[in-house]
Amino acid sequence: MKKTLGVIVILFLASWSGPASGYVRITTTTGVELRWIDTPIPYYINSAGAPQIPNSSEFLAVHAAFETWENVPSATAEFEFLGMTPLRT
């Protein structure tokens, strides 16, 4: 019985061609879509890094993440790395 139900669910999901999205648009209570006013959006990286990552690759990962967002064809986001900071927020 469980196997049959699993097959039915898989077939349903495979045949479903509804739209899929990987983001959520945020709006105000009046329906206005929120957007960044000024770009590029500045960012800093804490110079302490992540102590659980011994090879400092977390810095490269952060830069790669921002670059990935900039390379999304439908995104209009631009980011600017402003350097390292000892400050924590």
C-alpha cells in the first residue's frame, strides 16, 4: 500500500507542470513592492571570519554569493564590497 501511494505521488509530481519560483516578492500592506532605492548595495565582511573554517574560504564564499545574485538574469541587484571590518552587528 505504501509503495503504491509513493508511486502515485511521484507520478503526480512528475506530471504537474505548475509554475515554480525560488523567491518571494515582499510588499507593503498597501501592495507596494519593496526595492532597494540605491545601488550598488554596499557590504562589508567581518575580518574575524568563521573560526570553524580553518582555510579562510568563507571570504571567497561570501564574494561568490554576492556575485551569484548579480548574475541572475532577472535580478537588478548590484553589490559593492567595501572591505573588511572588525565590527560585528
